[in-house]
Amino acid sequence: LLDRMREFVIGAESTFTKRADLVAAGVISLDSRGNVVAGSTDEASGIPPQAPTGLTATGAMTSILVQWDAPIYPNHAYTEIFASGTDDLGAAVVVGTSTGAMFAHAVGAGQTRYYWIRFVSTGVLTGPFNATAGVEASTSDDPAWLLDVLAGEIGEDQLTSALNSRIDLVDGDSTLPGSVNERIAYVQGQVSDLLGTPDYNNGTTYAVDDVVKYSGGLYICISGTTGNLPTNTTYWTKIGDYTSLADAVAANSASISSLVTDLSAEVTDREALATQLRGAETGTDIDDVTSGLLYSEKTARSDADGALADEISALSATVDDNTADILAEATARATGDSATAELVYTLDSKTEIEDDANAYAALRNALSTMTNRARVDTEQVARTTEDGALASSITTLATTVGENTAAIEENLASIDGVRAIYTLKMDVNGVVSGFGLMSEVADGDTVTSKAILSVDQFAVIAPGRTAGTLASVPFAVLTAPQTINGYAFPAGVYIDGASINTGSIGSAQIGDAAIDTAHIADAAIVTALIDDAAITSAKIEDLAVQTAHIALGAITTAVIDDAAITTAKIGDAELTYAKIEDTLESTNYDAGVAGFRIEKSGAMEINELVARGTVQSSNYSSGSAGWSIDNDGDAEFNEGTFRGTLDVRSASSGARLEIKNNVIKVYDSSGVVRVKIGDLTA
């Protein structure tokens, strides 16, 4: 008993272990939330996190969704996401972090990024990157912008202009750009300029490209000069004799003006024209026919096995080096087994001219000579045999200027009454494009048809577009990548508006979607704004809620990193670790009367305290400082001062020690007082 009193008065060695002692010994450790975890951690052992796996990146309209496999190592804190505009890890920068397994990167439309990730542990140890090569993803270009660019390009296209304005150019006056009359006026102006070339003046200062007449010749200035005669080759170059050039241009101008009259005369007086132009050549080669002649050969032949009727007509006209030829060949042939009718037209024109349509340019280039060719071929065939029948018509138009050749071929064919084909092909410098239609009888009685376009760009536009207005392009197709207005367009279909009843989409990039009803088997959503959600069952691995209004929530387990709660009514709360920023008090707290209050300074007011464990001061050290009271009732103090009633009993009955304010009593086992110190009357 006295030993117990001594331990109570002077203190004795502590008989309990604190949590801090376990942390110091490495038996346990605390995570960032104060939770007790195993003492052996990656940080303690110095092992960094693992390399991430399963990194993918998917582009949407303006954002790229990055996903990866969830980490499986302990003490994971977050993932760092790196990005770069090129596949260069050294140039990549951190664009965000995520505590989950996905991240959305807003980059805008028409952007490409490469991505890398690495894990970071709670000890701020960084692991290796997922790989050296980045994972590429691109956002879609803005469809509205793409269609605007396409509409602008199509609206200004030569084909669009031809479809909408070609007839106007035929009838328009000279003020309409591109009209026939405007071009005629331009040529006439060029001719007038040539005929009106000024004479050389010794006192005039001439600049490069100025043209003058001097001593019957035409000269162009090659170096600025004043007072140097055109015969000085340092400053002038002779183009030619003015008289012959002027006469030639004037003759050509007169020929153009009288062309319609000449054609009318040919129509109204063909027999007279044939009489005037008839030559002595009797061959069938049009190149051998004398210039300006009409040649005709007719043949009729029959024998026991067949009959032949043949007619060849050739017309040729030549003026200087300019030639125009027409060849028509008609053949009708019949035998015992077949019949054939053929009609072939060939129109050919060849012009070797000194380009007076742009007189000054031609003169500056020393009247360089060019060869232009234009050709029209028409072949019509009708053939029948015992086994089949064929009717076809092929028309070809071709032009050649220098190294450039353009040809158009129209082919119509009907074969055996079971197949019809129509094709229109264009060949420009060896590149063939066009479209075709075909209908045929297959499998006995089934009629099938098809249409194929072979073009780089196909579009549907509204008719009647006026010049200078933007074309409406609801639908366009690019069969190959193209660069339009400096921007690279991928091959694909471009639609301004679409109404689709049923569609199957393998991959979609949607900027804004309004969906009445959606059935989604698997969804990865980075950010969701849901006005009203009814969820039967939800398993959420990582949830960050900015604002939540929950009428009734049943949460089995919640791990909240940072929560700001204005008012909380919790029926039963189990807190592993809690930090109270300000005062903690009971709802019935009344200072000095009822309830309890704990201030952040550490001051505490309570009516009663029941401690089942040990209560001790923060500076407690067994046998030297502070105080301690354990749940067995053992207490250790350095000093004790009691201002109220003191009543200490070692037991409630039997042998015991009792200490009160004015007396100390010692009882034996029978409950009889054997020692009394102090007030002996007490």
C-alpha cells in the first residue's frame, strides 16, 4: 500500500505505449490523411513507382482524352501527364495531373499532340515514363469552318462559274468581264495600239518596253535612254519592219471581222464555192489535198457474197501556215452473216500564228511562234451479226498547246439489247477523270444499274448562283487529300446538315451533342454535368464533386481528400483523423451550465469526464515531468493542490487508506480504524 502511495506521489515508469512511439519505431506509419498504414513503405525502402502501362489517347472535337491502366503499386499519389506538339519527350511539358486513370486535355480544334505519363508516390518519388515514343492523338477540325473553306473554293471554281455563267458570256455586252464581245473589244484594242505606235522623238526620254516606229521599222526599248537612235543596239532592239507587221495584223483583223460573212456565203452558195475550190488532186489522203480544196470519193461495189457502199469527203483550207481540215467517211457493208454501218467524222485545225491577240507581249518575245492544235473526232457504228448487235457513238474533242493536251471523249453504246453504257471521260496531260452509267440484264432477268464518278472532288450546289456570291455546299466529297487555300484537307465526306434515321459509327468526334435517349455499354467520362440522374448501381473508383445536393445518401465507405461542409447532421460518425479549424462544441452548450466546448487554443469546458484509457499532459515523462492518469486509476503528479473537497480511498471497504481535506485514516481488514492523522474527531 505504501509503495502504491509512493508511485502516486513521485511517479513511476510508464506502463503504456503511444501511437507516436510506434511511428518512431517504424512499426506503423501515417498516410497524408493520418490513416495508419503498414510500416514498410516504398518511400522507406527507396523504391520508385512502376512504369505506367496501357496509355491511349483519343481525340474529340476540341479535347483529347488520355487513359491508362490503374497503378497497382502501394502509396500511389497521382499521375503526371506530359504533352508536346512533336514526338519528342525532351520537349514535352506537364499539362496536368490526375489521381485517377484518365485526363482530358483541352487543345482546341485541328490540333495534334503526343503524350507521356509517369506515376508519383505519396513520398513524392517519381517513376519512369511509360515509353520514349509518345502516343499521338488529334482533334477534329471545326466542320463549319471546313465547309466554309470548301464553299469558298467551290464557289470560285472555274467549273462552278462555267455552270452558272457561261450562257451570259455569249450574250453579254463588252462591259461584262469574259464575254465574247469584251474579248473582241480587247483584241481590237490591241490591234489599234499596234497600228497607233508613235514615231521616235529624239527629245523624248524612253523607258524599258517602250515601243516606237523609226525608219520603217518597229523597235522596243531595252535600256532607258534619251537621244540615242533606235538603231543603237545598246538601248534598242528591232522587232521587225513596221509596214509588214501592220499589214499582217490588219489582214488578220479583217479576216476575223469577215468570218461570219464568209461562213454565210459558204452555206448559201456551197456548189459555187465547191466549183471555185475544186482542185486536181484525186487521192484519199487529206494531207495531199491542195489548200483550199474540197475532195469527194464515192464507191459502190457488189459481188456474189456481199455489197459495199463507201463515201469519203475531205475539205481543206489553208491561209499562210493556218490549216483547217474536215474528213467524213461513211461505210455500209452487208454480207451473208452480218451488216455494218459506220460513220466517222474528223475535224482538225492547225494554227501557226504570231500571237497578235496580245501584240505587245508577242513583240517583246520577238514574235515567238507557237503551234496550237484542235481536233474533233466522231465515230458512229451500227453492227449486227447472227450472235449479237452493237450500236455505238464515240465523240472526241482534243486540243494541244505546247506540251499540254486536253481531250474529252463521250461514249454511248448499246450491246445485244441487254447492256447500255454511257461514259464521259476527260484526259488532261495523261490524267483521266469522268463518270459512267451502265445498266445490264444479269442472271437471266434481273436488271441492275450503277453510276461511278472518277474525280478528286465532288459537290452538290444550288443552281442560279450569281457571280461573287458564296456557294451553298450541303454535301462535298474529297477522294484524295487536297490543299485548299493553304490548308490540308483529308479525304472524306463533308456534310453541312444531315438527317439520319439509323447510323453505325465506328469512331466519332462530336463537339456538342444533344441526345434524348442514350444506351451506352461502356463510357469513359472526364467531366459530366448531370441535372437529374437516377442511378441504380454505381461503382466509382475516384470521384471529385465540386457541389453536391444530396437529399438522402447511403455511403458505405467514403474517402474524402478535402471537404468543405457548411452544415452537417451526422447520426453516427466514425473519424480516423480529424482536424477542427475553430471551436468544437455540443448543440446544448451553455457556458458554465451545460454541454461541452473545445476551443482551437486547447481550452476545454465539460461537465463530466469519463476516461477509459490514459489521460496525460503533453510534456509527460515518467518520473520527471507532467502528469498521467491511467484507466486503472493510477495517477502521477509532481505537485497537487486541491481547492475543494478531497476524498481519496484505496478501497470502498476492508483494509484501505482514506485521505480527506482534514484527516488521513488507515483501516484494517475488519474495517477498524487503526491510524488517524489530523482531525481526530472526524
